[in-house]
Amino acid sequence: MTISASETKKLLIFPANDSERLLSIQKISNLLNIINTSDQTEALQEITDADAFFGKMTPELLSRAENLKWIQTPTASLEHYLFPELINHPVQLTNMRGLFSDVIADHVLGYILTFARNLHLYRDAQSRNYWGPIGDDQSQADFLSGPGNVTPVDLAHKHLSDCTMGIVGVGEIGREIARRAHAFGMKLLGVDPKPHPAPDILEEIWPLDRLPELLQQSDFVVIAAPHTPSSEKLFDAEMISQMSPEGYLINIGRGAIVDLTALTKLLQENKIAGAALDVFEIEPLPVDHPLWSMPNVLITPHIAAASPRVAERHLQTLLENIRRFLNEEPLLNLVDKQAWC
């Protein structure tokens, strides 16, 4: 990394990073004065003249900051990070978005392939040591449909090239999901609150007021949007009811976007075909929640972004932003704090 700065800057890291990560940060420049601490009292003292901050900012820390110009969050999500004083403060805020796009997109395609081929039902059968078709009304297949017995479940397998995916939030994650779905021949629609040209692989990106139309047309609805005040409980009972009865709802965005009670009720009433959920309005999902026992629901515990590659990407993003800050260059992943007003 090339550093052209000539003035020493102070970086406060709180809570402290491990020694290996700290060593990587120290190598950036000898003009960087690094305070790495997990002690609250020390952090409150050191924040006074800090130029930059990495870690968990609090109202108390921010109130002591007299020279702060940049905060780097350790996460992509912001709903548990932002508070009114920070939103209104002139400090630049950057996050860790964009590190997980390909990983999360792979997770989404895993959900879709599972539902399309009813693999979840066969996995359940495997746990019972059961060999045979799933469901009732078995009939002997003829030479046109292949060997063995078939049921309506088997005959209802989805061909992805016949399916439409609706993506809610066509940012970096949404586009990665679209690229993978396009490879399977799926028709792709998107809605996004910020108008921008549709990538070649998406047929159209519509404004948010056309979300009901997207829901009606989609076999798979994927929520890849961030949590903001305007997206909170966007998927309430009325909105989810706009989906096709054969449609599946997938949420890898933020749990607060989906009204969990409304979704559960509509699934119990068979108003939609199923759901795959990595994030929830309540986390962890209570052990007695009805979703756990629904055969048409896939649950993963907020791990769609898990990957052995993410830690290194996380570090490199931090290092690059430190370099940019020292050189007074535009920072990566700058957050529009006013979107949270």
C-alpha cells in the first residue's frame, strides 16, 4: 500500500483486535498512532483526540470525540449500530458491505434448488430410513415419465428455466444472486428504491411501488435489501398475500423486513408454497416457534454470509480504507446516514 500522508493520525480500535490483525494494521504506516483496547475507561479517554475509530461506537464514546473524522464499522448491518447522535454527526461512516455477496448468493441458490427438486422432503424421508416416492396417491410411472412410482410431489418439481425470480433490493448481493439465477435460465425481475439501469441479466428493475406486481409474477421472491426505517416490516400480511400461492419467500436481507407473525400465519394457511429464512425478526428463533416444524420452511441461523474467505476480505477492506483515510482519498462503502432519519 502506498501512503503519501505526512501527518500522524490516531486510530482507536475498541474492542481490541487480535495481535495478528493488529500487526497487519501497524504495517500500513509509521504515521498511524494505534490505540488497541478493550477497556471502556481507556477508550473514553483515547477517543477525545482520535481521528479515526474502528469497532463498536456508542453515544458515550461519540460525546467525548472532539476530532473524529471517520468511523469504520466491523459489520455490514447498521440497524444495531446507528443512533441519533451518530446520524447527525458530521463524521464519515463506512461499513463492511460487499464482502459476502457471492457467498450469500450461493446460499440463496442452495435454497432454490432444494425447493425446486423437493430435496428437503427427501432429506426428511432419509432421516426415517424411507425409500420411495414422497406424498400420497402413488402411481406406477410409464415409459413417458420414467421408471418407478411417482406422486404429485415428484411431478411438481420446478424447472428453473420456467421460473421467475423477483429480487427485492438490487444492490451488490442482489446482482450476484441474479447472475447465478441467470445461469439456470431463470427470468429475473427486480425492485429497488433507488432507480438505476438494470444489468443485462435482469429484464427490468422497477420502483418500490411495483413490488406487489413483482410478487404476483415470481416463483421465488428473494429479499436482499438492507434494513432501514422505510423497509421495516415491508413484508407484512398484506404484502406477503400478494405472492402467488405457488411462490416461495427467501429472506437473506434483514429479519426486521418481514413481519414474522404474519408470515407464520400465511404459511400455516398455505397461502404461499414455502419460505427459506436465514434472518428473523427475533433472533435466535424461539425453540417453540411454529416455523421449526413446518416441512415447507428452511431455516438457517443467520449464517448465509459464513465463509473461510470472509475474514481476509474483512481485513483487506479495513486496511484499504485506512490507507485511503491517511491519503485523504474517497473511502470505500461510505454510508448514507440520512437514509436512517
